[in-house]
Amino acid sequence: MKQELRSKFGKYGGQFVPEVLMPALEELTEQYDKYKDDPVFNEELNYYLRDFAGRPSPLYHAKRLSEEYGVKIYLKREDLVHGGAHKLNNTLGQTLLARYMGKKRIIAETGAGQHGTACAMSGAAFGIRTEVYMGARDMVRQRMNVYRMELMGSKVIPVKSGSQTLKDAINEAMRDWVANVETTHYLIGSVVGPHPFPTIVRDFQSVIGKEVRMQIMEKEGRFPDSIVACTGGGSNAMGIFHPFIDDDVDLFAVEAGGSGMKATDKEALHSATLCAGEDGVLHGMRTKVLQNKYGQILESSSIAAGLDYAGVGPELAYLADIGRIKPRNSMDSEALDAFHDLCRFEGIIPALESSHAVAYVKKTANTGELGDLVVINISGRGDKDLETVMGMRK
Amino acid sequence: MRIAEKFKQLRAKKEGALIAYICAGDPTPEATKEYVTALVRGGADIIELGLPFSDPVADGPTIQAGIQRALDGGMTPDIYFKMVGSLRLHIPLVVMTYYNLIFKRGLEKFAKDCAASGMSGIIVPDLPPEESDELQQACKKNDIDLIYLVAPTTTGSRMNRILVEGKGFIYLVARLGVTGARSDVAVSTRELIQRVKTDTPKAVGFGISNGKQAARMIEDGADGVIVGSAFVDIIASGKDVMERLEALARELKEGVRR
Ligand SMILES: Cc1ncc(COP(=O)(O)O)c(C=O)c1O
């Protein structure tokens, strides 16, 4: 019998959205359920994942970094996926789904611009009109990505409300969806939002972990002791974790510790939602949220724009509560250090987001916590971050 | 006063209801108290008082800005309930807010605070019936009406559930989209009003900004109109706010007085 899609992960998840959207979520759940195991849909998706995105991505034994850190390290090279991040796995899947559903238009939110760029790529490849909401402040910080999106025919819409960052871009995309729900698919970029998005995005990103299962068996003849992934909304983490959920593999979700694990009643100096958030409801989901004592959402902070978010996927919140994943964090400065390590020792320039995962391995390898064999998800490449890094050196 | 009682009175007088929204604390708690009295003087039958949330996804630019002014002015749920408790209105008062503020305070406590401060109902634009069982229970215990929204996209069994569970009045969302004053009101509104078959009063909101539009809604079968952005616009302007709030309320009330 077919298993029905779950709307809740323990007490987390659900559908906390305006009434207008409920029928659309119902439709999306039905349609996704229909196509997710459909051979024609999957054949088409696999074709794009292989010939357009360049999958499978390599699992690379980082010999020099292993020596330096004192533990055997493999890197899952999502930085080599077309566009330079894991984001394309999800946008190809959802854009294809939107096309099967007969939607004429795609909208999305983006923080760093990586998800927006991936949307622009999928939109161009499938010929679907794509519009991306982006915080006005992020548009300045990430102007190369704005230009990339525009080159590929997407419209980038500046969001001037609130803190003018990712959280506000999601708000604005939801408002657009409320107004245009009949023709438009909202392509959420991480395992967040109302059901069924956390499940859909996790499933499309699970290609990462499925590949790792085969690749590590081939190379090592066994599963790793631990897998380490950076966690913003949590899509690259869930993507690599999910296929290993029932295995004896420790899963580390590394969040952005920013400039310190402190917060006022308006803002947090970090974005470590699993580590420091409290049960709440944001962007259509019940999950852990950075909030003040009244429930107002805090502005988060991180050197990595892609981790800079006050919420986190509901499934991660659940898995953290039951102890299946281990929430951790790395500070801005530690991530920068690790960024330079990977550049120098391996000739790989990682995204600042992914550098948080590397940093966690660096600081704990010698404690034994990670075991002897570690896989780090390098969720993206760092070209987009060069200006930030150069600015820090001055 | 209970919402049902208010609608009963109005029905006897063959009048539609004017439900007036402003955001509490915009720009200060003291100003809000005065603005509420101006709206009541103008003829508002029910006051819907927004409790500002940092991430109001169902609101358009006008109300977003009002919420921001209120938050900047220091409005919190504690101050809100204290202020509401001191209002002493003779008409029903309902709170409109997003779910996280209710959740964080605790559903029981929130409903109790509403009752203790003399409120009659709660509207939560990001809480569909599927997620509302617990709040519904807390509301029942405290004699508070949980008011549901119906959208143009709502149909079938979901519509039935809302009509069965909805208390106070049914909030009809006039068109797809967020709150905001419009010069046009969607044609589909009439169809929606007629599609919603219930004895519970029906009030139409989202986009209504003048007496003519308000009159149309009542002609089309609504029991009341909900107007927010047009009032918040006046507050934002900062000019002759009291007079203009009262005048607009009067115009709208004329409109619904069939
Ligand atoms: C390279 C990279 N890694 C990680 C993330 C964080 O997202 P998630 O936690 O959903 O993987 C982003 C988001 O933009 C990103 O660009």
C-alpha cells in the first residue's frame, strides 16, 4: 500500500497558512504524491539531473585535509553541481513538477541568491516564467547573483520590508502566492514552509545521500561513522542525512554561530535555530524559531547569507528532539578559518555556508566524536563569497 | 458584548455591520485608545484590534507599515491586554493576530487574557481549521468566538467544516491576495457571498475602502463589511486623524445601513 504523505514530524510541521492557500497545498500534496513514483516523471528528472546538473557529484577523499585534521575525510562535492550548489537538485524537481501540474509561473525567495540562481536555471531550461523575491539588502551584498538571474531571464523583485533579508523575501513570496495561487507555483528553496514542502524538498535533495551510500561503499566498503552538513533551512543536510536515517551513522547539523550565541529581544548574533531556538510557528510551519519572549521573530545573523534564517525545517527540529541528529554550530571566524584550509590544502574554494561544516570537523576531529571516517557535505562553491572574504582580510 | 448579540440587534434594525480594523499601538498605545473612540463615534459596530506580529504574511504594504510603527512604538501583548482592558467599549472587540504570538503566550492564557480584558473574538489569518482544534477548545472554555476566514478558493468539505465550526461571524476574503484598499472590488465577491450558505453572519473584508463599495457588499447579501487599510492609511498620514477616522467610519456606516 502506498504510504500517505505525513504532514507532521512529531509535533512539528503542519500548515499554518492563510485560508486562500489551503486548497493549493492540498493540490500540491496530491500531485506530488501522484508523480513522485511515476516512471515518466522520474526518467525526465533523472535526465536533467545527469545531463544538465552534472550528477552524480563526486565523493572525494580529501587526503591533505584528512592529514591536517587527523581524521579520514570525504567531501561530497555539491559545489560541482551546475550553478555551484545543491540548490539545483530541488529546483529541477519542483520546476518539473510545476510543469506537470500545468502552472504557468514560478516564484521563489532567495537569500544569498543561490536558490534564486538555481530557479533561474530551471526556469530557463524548462521555459517557465520565473520571478525571484530578494531582500533589497541582500541584492546589494550579492549583486553578481542578481545579474546571473537576470541573464537567465528571471525577474528579481527587491523586497524592502522588514530587515530586507531572506525572512522578508519569504513573506513577500507568500503574499504573491496568495494573490496568484491559481497560476503560480511557489518554489520554496529549503525544507521549510507548510506541508508538503519540507517533504518535497527533502525527497528531491535525497539524491545527495543516495549517491553517498553507493560511493562510500565502493571506496571504503562501509558506511561513514559520521556525516556533517551545514544547516540553514536544512535542505542540504536533510538531503544527505535522510537516506542514512536508519543506519548506524552519526548525523551532525552545523548551524551558524555567527559572532556569538547571544540575542537581544530584537536580534540574534547567530542563526543557530536548532541550538538556541524555541518551539514556534513561522512561515507556515511549527518548528524551532529564534524569537523573543512574546513570539516576535528575531533578526538572525551570519557571515553566510544562506544560513542567515530564524527558522529551520520541521523534520530537523523533530530529529533533534529525538536525538537522531546532533545540532552544533560554528562561529563566523571558525568558518572563515576552515574556508582557507579547504582552499589551501585541497584547492577547493567552498561556500561560506559549507565552511561551517568543515569548521566543525576541524574543531572536533581529535575528540573522537566523529569517529574515524567522516563525510562532509560541501553544499556549494565559494565564488559568490570572495568579496566577503576579501573584505574580512582587510 | 457578544458578537452574535450585536448582529441580532443590527438585523432587527435592518442594518449591516461596520467592522473597523486598526493596529494597536500605531503609532502609540495612547493614540490607539483615542482612534478607537473616533471609530465608535463614527458608527463602527465592532472593533477589530490588530496585535502586531513581526512577520505578517497575510497583510499588504499599508497594514505592514502600521504594524511596523506599532512595534517601533513598543507594543507588546502585555501592553495590548492592559490597554484593551481599559477601553470599556459597549460594542464587541476582537483581536486579530498571527498564530505565533498566541502560541508563545500559551493558548489557554491567551484566550483567558482576551476574556479578562473584555474581548469577544479572535481572528488568526494564518490558522486554518486543520490546525485550530486546540485554540478552538481554549476559546470555548473562555467564551471567546474563534472567527474563521473563507477565501474564494475555499470549497467542498473544507467550506462545510468552516461553516460548522466558525463562531461570531464568517470572515469572507473578498479576493485572492493580501489586505489593502482597492478602488475596485472583485466581481467574484458576490458569487462568494452567495456560495457561503450559513446562518452565521457573513462579513466581507480585503479591499473595501468607501461607502459605495460597502453598500454593494450588503446589497449582494453580506451582513457586514470589514475595513482596515483605509483607516490605517489615515493614521499613516498623521493629518487630522481623529476627524478623518470618524468621517470615514460614518461614510461606511451609511453605506451598510441599507
Ligand atoms: C551553498 C549553500 N549551502 C547551504 C545553504 C543553506 O541552505 P540549506 O540549509 O537549505 O541547505 C545555502 C543556501 O542558500 C547555500 O547556498
